[in-house]
Amino acid sequence: MIGDEIRVESPSLPGMSLDERISQIIVEQLGAKPAQIVPDASFIDDLGADSLAIVQFLMAIEEAFDIEIPDADADQLQTIGDAVAYLQNRLEG
């Protein structure tokens, strides 16, 4: 869907790929339609997320993948592709 699928087990939904889980969280937290979920989609400009929605999205990501995203890193996540790449690096490294 978003790029190369990587199987990363999510504690909340085992067996779901990274792309699938991120897509699901975006739909749930930001109210995006599946067709809007493309790598270059901006959380603010394309998905209409405000700062509170972005914080809630990041908290859902932290919970789903059992990680903590530092504020400095969170500020760099502007697009869906940014979030996917960040999580791939964090979860593989």
C-alpha cells in the first residue's frame, strides 16, 4: 500500500504489516479515507489534521508499537511517508 511491506508485529494487532497498521491508525485517529493514505500526503495540508489530532495520532503510534517518539523526532514527521520511514528505522534498528 504505502511502500514495501514489512511485517512488524504490533502488540495490539499481531500479524499486521507496518503499512497496514499505520494506515489503520491514520483512518481511526485522523478520519482519513483509505484513498488519501499515500506516502506524500501531509498530515496537515492533505489530511486536515490539527496539532491536537497529530499528537493523538503519535500517541496511538507509540501505543501500537510500544515505542516513545521524542518531541524532536515528532516535529520532523510531516507526511505519511515520513512516519513510515521513521517507524521502519526505529523498529528494524
